[in-house]
Amino acid sequence: MKTWNNIKAVIRRELRIFRQRPIYLLGSIGAITFCTVFFLTFFRDGLPHDLPMGIVDNDDSSLSRNFIQQMDATQLGKVVMFDNFEEAREAMMSGKVTSVCVIPEGMYADVSANRRPVFTYYLNGLYFVGGALAYKNILTMINLTNGAVQRQVLRAKGVNENAIMGRIQPISIDTHQIGNVTTNYGYYLSNMMLPAMLELIIIIVFIYSLGAELKYGTSRHLLKTTDGSMLDALLGKLIVYTVLFSAIGLVLIICLYHWMHFPIAGSIWNMFLAIVLLVLASESMAIFIIGCLPIPRLALSVGALYSVLGFSLTGFTLPVEALPPYIQGLAAAFPLRHYFHFYTQEVYFAGGFAGWYPEVIHLLLFLFLPLTVIKRLKGAYVNQNFPTN
Amino acid sequence: MAKRETYARTWLKDFCYIACNELKQIFSDGGVMLIFFVAGLLYPLLYNVVYLNGILNDTPIAVVDEAACSESRRYIRELDATREVEIAYKCINMDEAERLMKERKVNGIVLFPRDFGEKIQRMETSTISVYCDMSCFLYYKNVLMSTNHVMLHEIGRIQVERYAAAGFTDIEAAQLVQGIPYEENNPYNQAFSYSIFLLSAILLVIIQQTLFYGMSLLVGTQREQNRSFASLPYHLQGHGMGRVVLGRGFAYWGLYMAIGIYIALIVPAIFGLPQRGQFWNIMALLLFFVTDCVYFSMTFSTLITKRESVFVLFLFMSPICLFLTGTSWPTTAIPGFWKVFSYIFPTTFGVQAFINMSTAGGDLSTAHDQMIALTIQTVVYFFLSTVAVYIENWIIRHKEEIEERKAALEKEIGIDFHEEDRKMIAGE
């Protein structure tokens, strides 16, 4: 009963602080709202279309014009014509066009005479998505052109129309993009970027909340509220922040999978569980960081470093397998990494409990972290013997 | 004439005093030193280590070969030989492959249907099914690229065999199969390496963000201790904002030119990132970019009133800045509003200019638009930061007056705000 009263007192105190200093709500609700609006509108197109693709037409024949029209008609591409290669190269270097196709002089004549003119293309792989998509588009177009040339010849030889396709394309590929049928970058990135942002915000705001007690010397007052019990003080703070961040997390999940209709194979209820676990694990990590370094500014800097690194080490952009071996193990130290596994199981494969239960355990393991530093943090709170700036 | 000289001399004296004072502040603040020198110097190294390889090789895939014919076996062998994928499992049926996919042991499945070989023999189009793990697009890209490249190769091979059987010579067959051979060039990033494009962008984002955080930290501290930078020139009586802004800017500018040279020129050399640019072009870019970042930070740090609050309020902007540069998501696909929003940040132009000149090896003309944008930004931010200092200085100088007014107002309403505040925090 006493514990409960202590906790209630801390909760009341925390809510007062929220009212006094808008930074907590601004840093959590304000920040995540901005991020949500940003990511959901930024990738509005899902897949970029009308990418500028440069073409230098040295041939100027009906064949080359046809090719250019076809290229322009693709969903991905928009043709930008250049008079010479020099100009086109300059435009590609400055990122104005994603690629340059050079149609050789006399291509039509050479094709007609079976002289096999060489078609050359250049890609700018530094503007990543644009370059990669342009590559895909050019490859498709040039193979279609080759097919068209072959079809002309086969038609001239009197092969029947049905048989032509089998000859031009003996093998075709039927691609199934599991869980993201339209190759939507918005689905792919927002699905992970938003929880990643939430993790970053939780770690920073919670470290700040615990650090502010040290910085403004109110830590003794906090302990007085709970009759000197550090555990009660932490629990009280945790309850307030868990409710706040879980609410944000739940709204985020509802927003993604319900309002925005992001594809989800499994159940949205399981994703609720995932986000709450992510919240708890991130909070534990925040306590651990400030507990190890009870100097607000240092703890915040380390927290910032840690949470920003989490974006890279989670492996949703560049998979962890591609990182250097000595970095790979570190990935497990980020709650987000486990959330990523959980989410993959639930959203893509509907793995259910059997699929994601190891991740639940991993995320719950983070909850032990605060226990290792609680004594040290209490020492800092009581003695206030660490630099506050 | 004599008077003018005196003015210039005073100006210079003030300028030097302010710049030195700012440097003193920077070097006596542990937190700022940590951000400038530990984060500024270590972050680039750390990111380079993390993205050292940058290329995903040998993505494990499962193969379900229901056809079990010579064509499918050859296809599988060739698939296994590609850089992108590795045949990790050969499964008897789709169930087994699906299970492996769910267990995350494979990131793709290739299914050869029972009639795969038959259809090829019958000269029909035979279809193979590819199932991709979309949780990470690089898996998808690898599986898609490898299966398609092998498909193109196999198509060519099957056709050549058929034409040979029909009595065509090799040359005739080649003319038919590939009437227009193509030549691929990806000069700046040959294997679509993730690290080359991302690191080039991250490096400059680090310059901007560490400068902004460090400066905000210092500004917040000074405000907390009631010695805002704006109150520096006492004897100026609200005049001479130019030398305050320029003097402070110069201190950061000097430091960050050094850090910038390290980040933009030395770090890429250490890790073997492509450095195809001319040295003086990169220096010119740094000159513009760092100056811009200094006044950008000065403008926005005026929003910071408390020491640590910059992290709470603005840390989440770093990843967003990276997206706004247009290196990953193409600029042409960025919605109009965010495109305009991206003009706020120096990195939007700095990163593009850096990529064009340093990584792609262009000259200044390839960064023409970006350099102009950086210049405009610098002018705007210089103006804004001057206005900010002017306003703050005015408030500081008229503090007593404002306090008096406030007190009078409080008396009028009959509430003692301060006592109330104290009570609220103490929880009484």
C-alpha cells in the first residue's frame, strides 16, 4: 500500500512537470507527429515515377525515335533529350538525370543489315533508388527492343504469331513480392522508420527526464516523495512514460495498419504487443544509459549516438549480414533489431506466436538492464555528486 | 578620414575579442568539446566501419525443382554462381521452402514448375516463379537481379542452340538472338554499393548536425546562466550586430573548416571511398557549406533556451535531413512541400554538391545550382541570425523595464506567478 501511495505521488509529480515544462510533450508527441506526417507523405508515390532519363540520339531514325517514345511511355521514365554526350554526362554528374542512353549512329541501318550496333548506357549509382530503377527500366527496354527485332525477322520468315513468343522468350519469370506487392518504398521504409523514430524519442526523452532531476537538483525531492525508495520513484516515472509512449505507439500502429492500410499478413493485435515491448525495452535502455553515466549531458550524447546508430544496425536498409563481422553481433544490443524480426514475422509471414516468441524474450531481457544500475543511479540521486553540466 | 580608421579599428578589435571569447567558451565547455571533437571526429569513422562492405552478397535462397530436368539444373547452377544469391537449400516442395522462409533461413524462393523443361522443348514460354522477402529491399533486389540475369543468359543460350539445330551459323544466330548488344556503364558506383552513396551523404550531414548541436548546447548553457551571447557587446549599446555575428561565426567557422577538411577529405581517403574531385573544388564547396552551416546553426540555435533541450527537440531531424538530400529517394519524386522544406537545410545542397564533385568526379559546373543555393542560404541565415541577436539584445537591455511591466501586471491581476511556480514544482 505504501509503495502504491509513493508511486501515485511520483505520478502526480511527473504530470505536474509535464504541465510546467512543455518540452516533454513537445519532444515526444510533437516530434513523432512530425515524423509520422513526414514519412507518410514523403513516400506518397510509393514508387518513383517519371525519373528523368537522358538520351543522346545519334541515329535519329524511326527505330530510335520509337525506342525513345517507348522509354518515355514507361511509368518509371521520362526522357530528357541531349544533343551530345558531353552535355548528357554533365547532367548525369550533377544528378539532373538518372542515366544516359547513347543510341549509336546508324543504328537502324546496322540493325537492318544485321551488323549488331552496340547500344551503350550509363547509370549514376550515387542517387541510389533513382539509379537502380533507371537500370531496371533500361534493361527491360533494351531487351524488349531486341525481342522486337527478332520478332520482325521471325515474322518475315513466316513463323506463326503464337509460336513467336515461345521462341523470343523461352523462359519468363513470375515475381511474387511477398507482403509488398507493389514494391512500395513507403510501406517498406515507413514500417520501420517510424518505430525507429519512436525508439530514438523514447531514449532521448526518458534520459532527459531522469537527467533533469540531477541537473536541476530535484532528485532529492523526488526521493523524498517516495520516502527514499529509488524503485518506487523509477516505477512511478516508468508508469507515466510507458502510458505516454505506449499510447503513441498504439496510435502509430493503428495509423500504419488501419488508417493507412499498410499490408499486414498477421494480426494488428500482435503488433500492439510488439510496439509496447519496444517501448518497455527502449525505456530500460534509457535507464541503463543514465544509470551508467549519471551526467545528463554525457548520457544524452551517448543516448543520441546509440539511438541514431540503431537505424543502421537494425538492418532494414543494409542487412546485418552485409556489415563487418565484428559489428554484426552489436545489432542484438538494439531493441529495434528485435522489433524488426518480430515485425517481419507478423507483417510479412503471419508467423504468429511460434514465429516471434524468441523476439518477445529478447525484448523482455532488456528489462533486466535497469536492475544493474539502479543502485548507482540512486547514489547519484542522493549524493548529487556528478557534474550537472 | 581619421574617424573612419578609428571605426575600422574598433570594429576589428571587437571582432577579435568576440571571436576569441567564443573560442574560449567552446574550449572550456566539456559538452561542446565532446560533440565537436569526439562526435565530429569519431562519427565519420564509426559510420565508415559500419558500412565498410556496403554490398550484400550471396543472399540465401531456396530452390524447389519440381521439373528436375537438365535445363532447370543448369539454371540453378548458374543462379548459385551469381554474386547476388546462393542456393542455401534445395527443397522437395513449396511447403518446405515456405517454412524455411518463415524461419528466415532463406530470403527468396525459386520454383521450377513440373512442366518447365517440357515447355522449353515444345518451344513455348515456360515460367518460373520467384518469391521475394520484402522486409529488406536489398534481398528483393538481389533475388530479382540474379534470376533475371540468369534468365537473359539462358534465353540467349536456348535460342542459339535452337538456331544451330535449325542450321544457322553462330554469327547468324547471334544476329537474331541479340540484334542490338548493349554495353553497361555504372561509372560512379559500379556494384550499386550501399556504402558509397550513403557515406558520401552522411559525412556532410555529420558536419551540419554536430555543428548545430554543439552551438545550441553552448547557447542553451549561456541562456541558462543568463549570459546570452547577445549581451556581449555592452559598450555597443545595441549597435554593431555585424561584428557580433561575424565574430562568433568566425570562431566556429575556423574550427569547422578544420573538422570539415578532416571529414570531407581525410576520412574518405582512410576508408578508400572514391575521391575523384579536384582538391580545390572540394575546398571551395567546404568554404561555402561550412559558412552556411555556421549561420544556419546560429539562426536555429536561438530557439534553444536550455542546455540539453536541443537533443530532445531536434535529434530526430538528422535522419530526416538525410532523406531530404535526395540521394536515396530521388528529388523528382519528393512531394512539393517537402522539397521546399528541404531548402531550409544546408545539407540538401551540400550533399548533392559533394556527391557530384567528390564521388562522381565532376568539376564546379556540376555543382553550379547547389553552390548558388548555398550562397543564398548563407545570406538569408546571416541576416536572420543578425535579426535574432538584435531582438535578443533589445530584450536583454530592456529586461528591467519588461520585468517591471510584468510585475505591475501581476499586481494588477493579483497572482504571484513565481510563488505559484515554485509550489507546483515542489508539489505542495
